[in-house]
Amino acid sequence: MLYWTRLKWVPVTSPFHSVFVAHLLFFASRVSFFFGGALFSAIFFRHLPELDAFPPLAQAFVKSVYVAATLFGLFCYSLELDRFGKAMERRPPERSE
């Protein structure tokens, strides 16, 4: 909920501008998304041997929602890093005097 509030009403600003640091943030954004995929794979393959006896439907649904919510949270985090990297990459408009 706080992510959506910040996305709608709080502009992203950067205390300084650096293309190098912006690229590091872009890299961290992509790596965090790979981490989400690895997390999902680890959970899936860890519990693959247990699929011969399915859990109760309600328990399977709750666990699936929990994993999906975690992956969506990581996705929102990577988008926020992208937004901050773009703000850091942009130079402020120069004033003409």
C-alpha cells in the first residue's frame, strides 16, 4: 500500500546526479528480479518431491498467494530502483541567465 501511495504522490528526486551510480541501481534492480526467480525455483524444487500427496486446497492456495505476493513485492522493489536510477541519471535543467 505504501508503494502505491509513494508512486502516486511523492516525486522521485536525487540528491546528486551520477550516471555510474544510476547504472549500479539499474543493475541492482535487474539482479533483485533474478533473485525472485531463483527464490521461486528453490521453493518449487524443494517441495517437488512432496507433490505425490497434495496438501489441502486451502493450504495450497494460501501458500501460492504468499509466494505470488512475495514475488510481486520484489517486482515493485525493482521498479522503485529503476525509478530512482532514472532520477539519478537525469541532469537538472540548466538555468539560462
